[in-house]
Amino acid sequence: RRQRQMCIRDRLETEWSELSLGTKVGQHPFHTFSFCSVTENYPNARTVVIRKVSKKTNEISFHTDSRSSKLNEISINNNVCCLFYDKKRKVQLRISGKTYINQDNNKSIKSWKDMKNESKICYMGPHAPSTMLDTFKPNLPTILPQQITQEHDDLGYRNFCIVDISISRIDWLYLDHKGHKRLLFYFGKNIDPHW
């Protein structure tokens, strides 16, 4: 039984490693994932980029524009689901948890300072994400990344925030023609796995 439990734990350790790789390697299948929240009792999904993984605190994080609709949704209902899929390994991860917004605090300041101008410029657009326009206009300032001034930087930072997801459950699924394998990991005081 102990050996079986160790084998199960190894599977979870592998996924922590893969999630961590997703934060560093742009071509990794876990670099982007579907983030699903609830709006007016309907699910709402979008693709986001994983930015940080903490096995110590059982959290994953992404960056977003604080003017986006997802921020309003998770401020009303912070229960969310994240969907990852690795086609090569045939592994699907569904991560459930609660969100916490970090804006204008030490964590967001450090992330903003570490960010390249090419990424910062995305937060300097004049319109909030999902704004309806009469005609198409790129939602970017009329400057190049190397032309960003302190005023532009301050503007972008005001629109920047980090969303942390505190994991309550990981649903691991391995697709196999001989029979799919599925494990549920519940995160409480201890991590409780079940086939």
C-alpha cells in the first residue's frame, strides 16, 4: 500500500514539475491554460498564461488587466477551474480553487518591475478589455516598447494585477486506449488522493 501511495505521489510531483516548466518555456503545453469563472450563473472561459507555480503554498498565478471582466466575476464568485492539456503525454489537468487578487502590493510591484516592456505595453491600452468599439482599433498606445516613459509605466501598472489560485483539487486524467486513468487529489491539511 505504501508503495502504491508513493507511485500516486510521484504522479502529482510530475505535474508540479510540468506546471513549473510551463512558466519558463513558451512552447510548453502548460504555458497557457483555460481559466474558467462564473458570470451570472454561466461559465466563462478564456486562455491565460501561467506565470508562477508554488508547490509550497499550493498556488498557481497569472497576470491580467484589472479592467477585464474576469476581475469583476471573481470578485463576486472566486470559485474557479483551470484546464490544462498535454497532447504529447495525453494528460489533462483540471485544477479547482479560489482566486485572490494582488494589485498595488509588494507582489505586484516586483512582478511589474521584472516584466519586459514588450509585455508591459499590453496594459497601457486606452480601452478596458471587452470594450465595444464602432470600428477596430488596436488597444495599444501609439508608442513602441522602447519609447515607454515613466508616465506610461505608471499608467500600465495601474491596470496590472496578479490573480493567485489557491488549489483545492487537482483532477488528473491520463488518456489510454487500454482504459483511461484518473486520480483526484484533494488539498486540505494533507493531500488526499483517490482513484
